[in-house]
Amino acid sequence: MTAEQLQLVQNKIKHVIVLMLENRSFDHMLGLAEITGKIAGSNKVEKIDGIDKENPPFNNDVSGNPIYFSDMAPFVLDDLEPGHEFQDVLVQLTGNLHPSYDQTTGIYPSGLNNKGFVINFQNQKKPAPDPSVVMKGFSPEQVPVINQLANEFVVCDRWFSSIPGPTWPNRFFVHAASSGGLDQSPTLPSILEADTFFGYHFDKGSIFKCLSEHRLNWAIYAGNKFPQSLALKGIRSNDIFDFKDLKKDIQQPGFPAYTFIEPDYGHFLLGNYKNGNSQHPLDDVTSGEKLIKEVYETIRNSPIWEQTIFILTYDEHGGFYDHVVPPSDAVDPGDSKYYSKNNFNFRQYGLRVPAIIVSPLIERNLIDRRIYDHSSILASLEKLFDIGNLTQRDFSANNFLDLVTLENPRQTPRTLVAPADSHQPKDIKTSTQELDSAKIVNPNEEVDSSLAGFVHVANLMHMEIASPAQRKLVPQKLNEIDNRVAALTYMSNIKQSLDPIPSHIPFLNSIKIFFTRIFSKNKA
């Protein structure tokens, strides 16, 4: 885009808001939608690159039987989620249970074919009850909210997760255009080895640090007590606001230039993620639909609507099938790889994930075919606010600001359709009941990778509330945690210590917004 076009966008857009959900591939959520729209930047009208229902793709199971992609994905997986760690994705992309990945070079295998989703699911520690689950997608009637947004605004059908791996490194890319070399989920031993007792750090910090240096205000809203973004060095508990305050805060003057929203991960302490709204595969997808609807309507009916870009996306594919082979020409961030375990060279993108870009200043019903990953959010922010880049990944990433082409805001829905009824019972266990249940189920169960990251977040919170004399002893707590019950007990204690804090958050938010508004009004 020309300098003149960029200036017009900068004059119009003052706010960027991101909602990142969990573990769903593009085909799984939107592959059956058959949305037809104008291709952004052209006059062509085409369908999104989804599933060919007349000739559906397939994966063979371990016996060589084909399992074809089909509809009616279950709203909730009962007790076994598909694999999505680094080694899982190697199998899924290569179709080989023993892929030839060379850790000495970090070069990803060539000849990817997306043929290993079923065999990977079947070869987890527990046998897959129904291996066809990873080859199923939601019909538009099952997920009407995301389908309405995709039809009304811009659906990106080439938005890839930033690495072929799990949640934590992919979420770091949306915050820092890097994972600092992290290429798998954190484990307690790896956290101890990496000395991340003040949070994961990157050579140039995160987008939040960058915005602060340029006197631009930002906010993180979270749906639970242990947000993943707190694992970033420099982010503290009082930087993160309760999601319940968003409706009120967005009506006030001085709302932040950049806002990141984390969902409620549900009962992650139990390892089942139920009763949240992140759309984690073990939780009810319709709860996430309700969250999407609530966030959209909150923004749509606020004073900042006509000056806002809202991005809905997902951190990674969650082990669900997608038919598009991800490109292998990603740009290595080029910064220090403090946390690498697989010596990955970061040249391979992960699987496609759903991504929708929303603004009343963008034409209706567009399909964007350009290659994006999570660092494209940072590339767009950096271009919009003229704040420079963090790594080589965001420096080279496509930004989406040229989608803003309308002179005046167009008419858009004030409300979205209601989510489908999944007929799922709601689990309303309290934290204490979660802990008791975990003790009854398996008192010696190990701390898995999903829980380890949240234990680390609790440990960082402990560092905040500990006295100076106690602070040097806090890291030792991680050494003492050797099973799930010990982890739950520790996290429960930290949660209780923090319980009084949320009542001060609206006040802190008002103070922060007041001062950052003064400092940043010429920029934002």
C-alpha cells in the first residue's frame, strides 16, 4: 500500500482488538461452510478453500482403511483430545509414524501430505475411542456465530499457525513474533532449566513492551485467574483485567490502542478444560460461540466501533485435520533461541486456523487469500502505529491494513445469531471440588504439558506476592511439584492469595487508561 493509503488508514483506525481461541483447524471449523465471496484485492468471486464435499479428502487408519472427512463434529470430546505437540504434528503432516526429522539441522521434512492425523490419534497413550473424530468438521448450523462473521466480514483462508506445534509457542508469536526458540509445550523441568522465574523473555521483548515505549496504551482481558500471557516477562497481574469489565471499560474515553482477550480455559486444573469458553476440544464449542458473539456485540455497540479492527483467530489446529499443506517458507525470527528442545529452524508454518477480520471500514463478504500467521497481527499493529518491528518474522509478514478501503463505515449487524444448543450439561465444580476430584481419580498422576505452563504462571504470581525475603525461595516450589495433586494444591493456594485483588482491577484500569490517554493521544 502507498504512503498515502497508509495515512488514510492511520487516520481512521485507532483501536485493534484480538480474541484468540484454542485448538481448532480451519477445515474443522469452516471447511464445510461453502462461503462464496469476493477475493480481496481483485474482482473475482470464489468459494473459500474448504472441503470438496463431492471428493472429500481422507486419511488411512493404522489398518490401511480410508477415513473420509465428514460433517457433524461432536460439540465436546469426552476424555481424549487429539495430539498437537511438535512430534504429533510431524506425524500428522508427513503421514509417517516415524518421521525423519533431524534435530542436528532443525530442518523440517519435505514432501508433506497431511495424511497422518488418524494414525497419530490412534497411537496416543490411550487408544482413540473414535479415530474419525479428527476427520470431522462442523456444519454451519452447528457453529452459526463464526459463520455469520465469516460471511459478513473477511475470512482468511491462508492464515497459518506460526509453528507446527502446540499452544504456548504459537501464543508467544502473537505477543512477540517469536517463541524464543520454544517449540513444544513447557514442562516443569524445562522451566527450571531455562530459568524463566520472571517470565519468558525475548530479545526485543513483547508487543506490550514496544507499545509502552511508544506511549501507546494497551490492555489484556482474561476470563480466568491464570492467563497464559502472564508468562511473558514484564507482564504482571495488575496488567491483566477481568473480562467482565470489558463492557464497561469500552464505553469510557481513552480505551486502549491495542487489546488482547484471553478466554476462560475452564477446568484446566483437572485437565479437562470443561465449563470454559476457549473452544478447547474437551469443552463445549458452543460456549466459545457465545464468547465470540459477546465480544463482537460489545465492540459493535461501543463508541469505538467505527475506529476499530477486531481479529478473531485460534492459536493452533489442536490435532484436527486440514487439507492445505502449510508452506515451508516461513521466516526464522532471527532472535535468540533460549528455550529450544527440538532445534527447530522455524521455517515451517503450522496448520491453517480460522481467522476473521472485522471492521465497518472493510467491504462485506471478502475472502483474503494472502498468507498470514500470528505475527501478521503484530505486523499490522506496527505499521498502523509506526512503532518498528520485533523480529524478522513480523518484519516480513503480510499485514492486513489495506483491507480498510471504505470512506465511511458501512451498515453492520448490531447483534449476531444465537449459538446452537449442544444439549450439554454444564459442569459447575468449584476450585475445591476440582482438587478433591483430582485426588479421587489419580493422586499420583504426573504434571502434563498442559498443566505445567499454568503452574509456571502460578509461580510467577507467587513471585509477585512474596516478600523480598521469600522471593528467592519461590522458584524452589517448582522443584517440589511431582504430581498433579501437588500442582493443584499449589495453584489453589496461589489463587486464594490473589482472590481479593480483582476488586481493585477496575480502579487500576481507570488509572492506567487515564494516564496512557494523556501520553498517547497524539499517537492513538
